[in-house]
Amino acid sequence: MIIAIVFLLLLLFPAATILMWRWKYPELRWDWQKIDTSKIHFPAGFLWGVATAAHQVEGGCDNNNWSEWETARDENGKPRIKNGQKAGLACDHWNRYREDIALMQKLGVKAYRFSVEWSKIEPQEGLFDLAALQHYRDVCDVLLAAGIKPVVTLHHFTHPIWFDRRGSFEREENIPFFVRFCEFVFHELHGKVHLWCTINEPEVYATQGYFRGEFPPGKKDPLLTGMVLKNLLEAHTQVYRALKKMPDGDQAQIGLVKNIFQLDPYHRWHWLDWALSRQLNHVFNDCILQFFKTGHFKFKISRMAEVRHFNPGAQRAMDFIGLNYYSHLHVKFLWNPPEFFALAHRPDEIMTDMIYPIYAEGLYRAIKTVASLSVPIYITENGIADAKDDRRDLFIRRYLYALSRAINDGYDVLGYFYWSLMDNFEWAEGYGMKFGLYEMNFQTQERKLRKGAEYFVKVVNLN
Ligand code: BGC
């Protein structure tokens, strides 16, 4: 009898959890055949922009963790970046920013999100390069004269080599170096910049660098992943509090940039697909949002790692949340030790050139997810890698439709930044991924507006 009851419970428990999960985490799907994507509306004053990051476009970033990584080799002697590529001169944006700002004006956008390169501003510990700082001041001035708001990111995956040598964000005691850098930049630029992003995608930085080993420092250590993530969130909180205390701090809008990438179960009836999907969502999305809602950070990977931290000051430590959204993937349980899962897409999905598909409904879901932080939202990145330029138009139509629908349903989204202004250095993928509204010829440094970008220009100029 007891055995029968235990057996029944063992069957009932997974079934009940699956039902609960299915109800709580629906995989939103719209019938695009029945949707008129031109039926969109954006409120007056909605901020349209484009985004880039220093290492990906500037050129001459040769003193940071990524420049080291690009020349390093993996355990098998292979280069770390696809085709052994290096960021190098990139788009030479450092010298060509005036030309690029003119390109933004042609698009009609009113904001530009870019990152300041810490390794150029503070090339050696405690030594600040005033000429580098003047450069960013000039960029802001040219933007303002063009009627474009500068939006600054303080950390977008790169930092100086000296900071790396000190153990970067692996060590909590290094956070004050980052706070000092941010205070310095804020002190110099606060009169020109109103919107500030502290850290770009802490979850991507931590998981790619410490769990998957695809970004520097190439480690595969679940516990360290949790520690680094905790330190990045703590760093954001400390920077937020520090800048708020500075002159004009109360005027500035300061936020964190969070990538939401849904990891949906491949089979919606499969307990193990579900359990893995919930675990990955916990690491990548939920534990971060939870920290800012409650002050409690709890990062847990079953039998592998657990990091706990409490800082009540994390609650409300942001004036807005920056949402970077690209797509989702499906998690499939595998019995193939040491691999226990694979990330897959469904056969009927339209792929981008990255490993993930076009999934505009996910933007709607992601907006709903970050809205739980109860602060205004900016879409700080959204775009498609599409070398053939045969899906960009569709991508933009669908994602802008999803965005407009979310706004119409009452979500407080204040702006949208397309990723990216032009093709650039796509980290571990090198130069193969073409995210640009403008196509780059890296030999001649010529920029050319893509056909697939025209719909974006049309919408921006209608609103
Ligand atoms: C990053 C960008 C990157 C983009 C496209 C985001 O995760 O912030 O730097 O280029 O995704 O992959």
C-alpha cells in the first residue's frame, strides 16, 4: 500500500509541477499571418536611438581584457575568436565619430548609446588620460549639436588589463576601482549626459566568461560564475548610490542593462526539459531581478554552486531598466554525460545568423518580465545578424510591432535603441555577424545603409 502511494506521488509530483509551469511560463506565439505589423503606434516623445560599444567599433582598444584574449590561444592552441580575428581598427569610430553622427542624423534617431572605454581613460591604475576623456566630451558635444542625446554605458564587457590582473570582478574588494572610474566619468560628463547605463548584461559577462568559457577569462567554474555575477550586481548598486550623491546625481537617470533571453523547454510535457529550463532561467534572469526586488541574491545550481548575498540597498537602485532583447532558445534534456542538455530551436522558426531564431513575441514577454521591477524601461539593444539582409526588414517589422503592442497594453517603455548603427566586432564571433543598419566595408571604411534598415528609418521619422 505504502509503495503504491509513494509510486503515485512520484508520478503526480512531476505532473503537477509541469502543469503549474505550463500555466506560469507560457511560450507566447502569435499568428503572424493574421497580424498587420504596420498597425503600430508610439507615444509622442518616444526616444529612438542606435547603440554601439567601444571595443566593437572604436579601434585602438589595445589595453583591455579583450585585446589580450584576442591574441591568446585555447588549450588546443586554437585562436579564441572565430577565424582568429581581432577587433583591431574596427570601424575606426574613434576617428570617424563625426561622420557616424551624421549617419545617425540621416536615420532620424534622437539618441545614441555608446560605451566609454575604461582602458583608454584609465590606462594604468590611478592614472587618468585627460585626452581620452576630452575625446568623449567632444563626442557628446557633436551629438548634442546634432540634436542627439548621448547615452553612456560605463562597462560594456571590457576593462583595463591592470584591473584584470587584480582579479577584476572575481574579487569583491576590486569594486571600488570601478566605482572610482564611474565617479570620474560622471564628474566630467554629467552636464552633457542624462541617461547612464552602469553595466551591460552582467549575466552575459558572467556566464560567457566563467561558465561557458567563450569570453575572457575563459573559465568554466559555476561557483565563480555566481560570485562574479554577485559582484557585478553589487558594483552596479554601489555605482548607482555613489553617482546619486554627486552634483547633478539626482537629475541623472541611472540604470542597469539586463539581457533577457528566455530558455524555454523543448518538449512542454517533459519534466527534465522543464527542470533544466527553470534552472537556466534562474541563473540568467530570475536571480538578478530578485536581487533588485528584495535585496536578496540567491544563485543556485543544483549540486554545483550556491552563492548568497543580501544588500537591502539594492532595492530601487535604478531609475530605469535597460532591456537588451534578441531571442529565445529551447532546452532539451540529453543523456550524454558529461553533457546533460542541448540548446535548440524549433524546425519551423526563422533563424538569424546567430544560433537563435527570430522571436518577436519574446520581446513582449521580456518587457513584461522586467516591468516587475516597477521602473521605466528602455530597450537598450535589439537587432538581427543578417549578412544577406533578407530577414532584417521582417525582424524589424515584427519586433517593433511587439514593442508597440506592449506599450499599448500599458507597459512603460520610453525608448528603443537598435543594435547596431553599423556592422562591428561581434566578440567571440569576430566580424562574421552583420548587425548593422549600415553595412561596413572594413577595407575602405565605407558605410552604406542597408535596404533592410529602411523600415526602421520610416518608423523613426513617423514618430
Ligand atoms: C551585447 C552586444 C552584442 C550583441 C549582439 C549583446 O549581448 O551587449 O555587445 O554585440 O548582444 O550579439
